[in-house]
Amino acid sequence: MDGLTIRQSQGLLETGKTASELRSQPFADKPSQPSAGQATFADTLKEAIGSVNALQKQADTKAQELATGKTDNIQDVMMASEKADIGLRLMVNVRNKIIEAYQEVMKMQV
């Protein structure tokens, strides 16, 4: 594959080597790890997806309780459903922004 990959650009930033020097190296280099206490982007994204999933499960549970007659508090069910809906819409928008950013990076010429 010709061109600069994300892995190679990270190597350029960390080592100051040229792209041709990085191409000649095997992929044995491990990406740098964040220092203790720092969350990576992937960790933050996983946490956000987990919290949206928890909101969805909570809304489903409350809807089931309402349907089976275990509760008659429609307000709580509606609030849980709206929280889950808002969280899901937010995650979809975040995903769209990530895809847009990725596409912009792929359009860049080196």
C-alpha cells in the first residue's frame, strides 16, 4: 500500500524518522501506551457506548414493568425512554463526526 498510514504518521511524530525509513522497518514496533491515569480515546468511546447501552437496558426494563403491571408510573418510563433516545442520538452524531474526521484524514496528501 502506497501512501502514509496512521501507524506511520504516529511513528513520524514519535521518532522523527522519514516515511521511507518507516516503510523499511518491520511492524514489530508497539504503539506507545498512555501513562497511568490517562484514558485513551478508545477507552472513552467504550465507556460512552456502555453508558448508552445501560440507558437502553434501563428503559427496556421499565417498559416491561409497565407492560406487565408491576409499575404504574408512566412518567419514569417516559423519562427513561427519552434519556435512552437522547443518548443514542448523541452516539450516532459522535459516530458520524468520527467518520467525517477519518474521511478528511484519508483525503490528506503527504
